[in-house]
Amino acid sequence: MLLHLSISQFTLVDQLELEFGPGTSTLTGETGAGKSITLDALGLALGDRGNAELVRAGATRADIHATFDVSAHQEARDWLEEQEMDAGREVILRRTISADGRSRAYINGQPVTLLQLRTLGEQLIDIHSQHEHQSLLKKETHRRLLDEYAHAEALGAEVRIHFKTWQDQYRRYRKLADSAEETQARRHLLEYQLEELDQLALRPGELEELESEQRQLANAGDILSGSYQLAALLNGGEGDIAEQMHRALQLVSAMPEQSPALVEVAQMLDSARIQIDEAAGTLSRHIDRFEMDPERLAEVEERLSAIYSIARKHRVQPDQLPELQQQWQQEVDEIGAPDALDKLAAECERLEQQFRKSAAKLTKQRTAAARKLADAVNAQLADLAMPHARVELALTALEKPTATGLEEVEILISTNPGQPPRALGKIASGGELSRVSLAIQVVTAQTSRTPTLVFDEVDVGIGGATGDVVGRLLRQLGERGQVICVTHLAQVAARAHRQYLVEKHSDGEAAFVALRELKDAERSTEVARMLGGEPTPQSLAHAEEMLSRA
């Protein structure tokens, strides 16, 4: 519930402090006095757009505070706790607009975005204005009103989520389907190339081994000839290295005196002789086992040729073939199996059925609520001097489902007996549209969970006995919560629990708006003025009678 509204340097307002309570409060005053300025300021505190033109001339900034009691509003308290802004029973919304157009918003003293301010504000106040008459001609408004009346907001959100999930998956399916031929052609090519590499079966390190073996087999003749020559040099008969080493050892041994140096020389010569004998033996065994194998050479060269050929085909170095094979396998895995498209299609069908199941529930809930809402609005229209008018909410199945469900919602009206119901804009006059709008707003407000309801001149085009009905309806709403209403009807003002007078003054240099609560005789005078201009004894008596009846 709105407790306090503070307005500073806003348009024609210098400084204004207002206290509100439960029940119905009306704001009245002469035409052009600025009755709607208060609600405009409240709208800014709730997150409406603002600009520098709203700052009072000569001021540096406009400043608006709105204080609400949220002790009985669990949803608002939960939201504040989630945002870490909980401050107990009350919450203060603040909005400032500087002369250069910059705007700032605060909740309980913490800077917030306009979206956060608007999100909380929508939970605290529901504003009904005469401008809603135009929005009432739009089908989106009809659907919104019905869903709110049916308490189907949560189900509607569920339907939107299912629709988005289904459509996102369907777009993936279409993208894959559109490129399926090209994608599968790429997959087949990769699979063919992978099969080629699988058949090649190149082992790690095999290329180096084959190249080494190929060099050895290709030079087998030269290697064997050189081996024979080396064997002859080492231990091949007279004059070979082994014989000369033997002679050298004999010479050392024949020395008459063995000095330490000669002893060391003898040891080294003997060691060299042993190593030469071992080298000769190893070389002899090598020659005995050495084979010139042309067939093996052909096999090795054929294997190397196959490896080199595939490497050239794919324009990589032979040693890069294993890495290329790994890359191709990864790409095949990413493309997915040939049945991936079928699986995606099945998933799309499952998501569509999920959406349609939720949407069917929403349709059922809307259908039931549509009859109740139409009956309630028609009952209100009878009280508003439209006894022959009949409103119905038509639910027409859509050819293609949307995020809002399976049907289009439209409010139709018949204003005369025997006349078929048609669209509001084609049937209702301006005055009739005002009353239809008011009837709908009153009915939907009765089921609203918002603690404060604001009506901004929704009684335009209404007067006489019908105005008294409007006043009674608004007072009834005030009995269940808080109602704030800007009105020009004496019948509405007289029915209110309290009344505020809006006045415009001028000091010769600037104009400013003031607002004060009326008590007793002051209220009778204002109601009399609303009845017929300058108060007379007759109009004052009439006003007092209206107030006493209320």
C-alpha cells in the first residue's frame, strides 16, 4: 500500500508531501489544475521514462520518493530479499531527473536500474488510465487481460519457454537438414580417406625403420665388398694389421731392459691386439650372415612408395599422416552419425508435443475464464447504463501456434439486441468504449493481487446516474484495498473515503501546483463546485446529501 509520496521540483510542483491510507482516495480540481501531475510523478517513481522537460524551470533536478508498506505483500518481500534490498515493513522507491536529462533510480537507498524499479513497481501498483481505451482495441491487450483474470501468468510463461525451446531445436534441425547433402558428402569423403589410412596401417616409427632398411638393402653390394676388404686388412694374412701388432709385441718383449714406459707400451699394444682380433671376429660373423635380398628391397621400397604416395595426395609430409588421420576422425565424430538428422527430428517432435500439452492446458484455462470474465463485464455494463450490450471473449484457433499459445483472444461486443458481436473498434462509440474499458478494469481489478489500484480519469464520457455507479464501484474496490482516482465527477468524489484538491497558483512570475486533503465543509464546497461551477446553497445542500449517502 502507498503510504507517502514526496514530489520536489517536478513540472509545476515546487514541493509536495502527500500521505495516503487504505480505502478510496480521489484527486479533484479545476480543469488544467494539474490533477494528473501527481500520478505522473508516481509513474516516474515506478520506472516510467523521464526527460529534462519534467524538471521545474530553474531547478537543478526533480526528486520523487514513494514509500510503500509491503508487510502484507509476500511476493514483493521475496523479490526484495532476492535483490538484497530488504529493509523491513516499508520500501522506498526514489527517482531523480537532472536538468541535463540524466536519470537515477533507487530502492531503499541502493542504486538500481529502471528495469528493477519497474519490476518492483508493477508488483505494488496497477495503474488504469483513460489511455488504456486505445490499448483496449489491440488483441494483445485482450489476451493479457484474460490471462491475468484467469491467473494463467505462470502457465503462459511455461508455454513461452516450451515454444522457444521447440523453435530453437527446430531451427537446428532445419539448418542440418538444409546442409544434409553437403554434410553427408563430406562425411563419405572423410570415411573413404580414413579407410585408406586404416589400410595403410602406418605404425609409429615405421617410416624411420623402413627408410633405414631401404638404405642398407640398396647399398648391399658396396657394403659386402667393403667388408671383405676390411677383413683382409685386419686379419687377412701376411702384412695385415694383426701380424704387424704381433711383430710389435715381439720387439718390445725382446728389449734387454724393460723400462716402465716400455711396459706401458707393451700393455697398450696387447690391448689393441685383442680389440683388433675382436673386430675381425665381429666382421667375419657380419660377412657370414650378410645377405643380398633383392626381394626384401622391393618390398621395402613398395611400402615406402605407398606411404609417400598418400602423403603427396593429401599434401603433407609422410611423418604427418598419423596426425592427419586423427584430425579426420575428429571431424567425422563432430558431423555425427547419418541418423543424427532423424534423432533431431524426433527431438523436435517431442518438444512440440510438450509445448502443445502446456498450450492445451492454457487454452482450457482461458476458455473457462473467458465465460466468467464476459459474464462479470456484462453485469457491470448493465450498471453502467448499457443493459443491452453483450461482451464476449472469442478464442480463435491459430493456423500456426505462437509463443502465446494456440489461439488468438479478442474481445467482441454487441451494443444492441439482435446485433452480432463484432470488434470493439467497429461497434463501440467513444463513450461506450470508455464504459466498456471501465467495466473490464473494475472486474479485473477485483481479482488483482496488486495492493494499490490507480484510476486516472477512466470516467471520461460518463455522467449522471452512471457516474454514481462508477463511484460505488470504486468505493467497493477501496473496501478491499487501496484505490487512488483522478476524477472530474462529483458522484465519484463523493463516494471516496477521502478527497484531495489540486490547485494551480501563480505569483506573477511562475505557476505552481499545490495539493491538500479536504475536510468537512471544504469537501462539500468542492463537490458542489464539481456539480455546477460556483457553489450555491442548492448545490451545497446537494453535495452534503451525496456525501452523507456515501
